[in-house]
Amino acid sequence: MDDCRVLLAKNMKKFRKILSLSQMALAEKVGCSTTLIGNIEINRRFPSAENINRIANALEVKISDLFAEPGSAALSELSDRQDLKMRLERNIVAAINETFKKED
């Protein structure tokens, strides 16, 4: 069983990558510095309770998901949601493009 700091670091990075967010983009969403995000991900710093809440919101996960053991459902659930979101976006763009082609 990993230490909660190690789990946070690993999961934060995994969730960030699933969402295709850079450390800078995540920092902007959280309202903190890129340095803090990087330091959390390399287990050099541990965020405040307020920042943990902001990080979870920015990554679209529950706080408990940030501390989940490897192999938990949280990672696959987020990946599934992102896949669905991308498919919906493609379908919307295709429908818009089709609509404009018909008007021409």
C-alpha cells in the first residue's frame, strides 16, 4: 500500500495526462503555480486541503479518486468519460459542418 502522498502524486499525473493537460494548464485551472503542480507530482510538496479540492475539481474527479490505489475504477472511468466527450465533440463538429454544406 502506497503512502497517500505517493498516491496523490501518481494519480494526479495520470488524471492530468488522461485529460491531456499540461502542468501549466492544470495550474491555471487550479489557480496555483506550475511549480506547485510539478512539486506535488514529484512528491516534493503536499498541497493544502483547499488546493486538493481545487485539483480534484480541475481534474473532474472526486477527492477520494486522487488517493485511490492503482487499478481502481477511477482511472478507467475518467478515461471512458474523456473518450465519450471526444466522440461527442467530433459528432457535433461533423453535424455543424454537414449543416453548413447543406446551406451552400
